[in-house]
Amino acid sequence: MRVLTGPHFYCVETKIWRWHVISREHQINDEIRAREVRVVGPEGEQIGIKPIREALQMAIDASMDLVNVAPQAKPPVCRIMDYGKFRYEQQKKEKEARKNQKIVDLKEVWFRSNIEENDYQTKLRNVVKFLKEGDKVKCSVRFRGREIAHSAIGQRILDRLSKEVAELCSVERVPKLEGRSMIMILAPKITS
């Protein structure tokens, strides 16, 4: 006896079974294991409680599929529909929802405790640009060596920054010292 296996088939001697791995959240046609089901027609009309064989025959006669839409109900609710068309429309709706979804990124801007005015203005412009694009901004003041003893300087820099961009954002996380950095997170204000 010779056994061949592969990603899409299983072969024992001359018998070959093929299957496609399709993830479905609904049971369709022969996958439904209930004895009786409540049948809903293709137009949404209530047909009533029928034995599974009769419901399957009704779906075959209509050249459609019998889909279990509410398996937890007693008896399960099955609808006669074109499952391929239903899945296509569902995927189209999901794609449209993902397209309209706004993904918020977290951008980080680093400051030093002894930053010069021109460098500060450049970084301020970057923070404003990120906030206008709808991204959150993580502002960090990094301390090196003995600068950590003067953490109040970093606090003043972050307070000044939050006051200058107050009309564009809200402070999601107030300045807080973590290790050798002082961190503040700004979130853009939602405009309607």
C-alpha cells in the first residue's frame, strides 16, 4: 500500500481525495448537522420549521445554498441564499471599512536639556506637522551624565512645548521621568 501526502491531497493506492481549505464562519449545505431547521427564503420570507433533508431539497430546487446563519438558536435558523455572492458582498464591505479606517501612528521627537532655540523651533514644526496629520507624538527629553540632576530643565521644555501646541492637541500623558528620559505624549484633537 502506497501513501502520498501533500499540501492539497491525500492518496491511498488509487483513491484520491482533494479538499480546499476555506475558512468559513457559517455551515452550508451538508455541513449542517441539525435534524430540523427554521428556514428563511431567499427574499427573507419565513418558510417555517422543516426537516434538514426537505430544507436542503428546497435550496437545491432554487439553485442556491442552505446557510446556517444562527446555529445557537433552537432550532437553528438556515437561510436559502447564494453563498458565493454573500461572501463577495461581505468581503467588499470589510474592505470598504478598512479603507475608511484611520490608523494612528506614534511619532517620537527627541529633545536635549541644553537645546538651542533654532533646534527647538525645528522640532516644534515637526511636532505640529505630525499632529496635523493626525498622529500621536511622543516627546522625549534625554539626559546624559550629570544632566539628570537638572530634570527641571526638561520639565520646562516639555511644558513650553505643550503650551505652544495646545490648540492642536491634548496632553495624553503628562511629562514623567523614566530612567534617563522625561516623556510626554500628545494626542491630536478630534475635529468634526
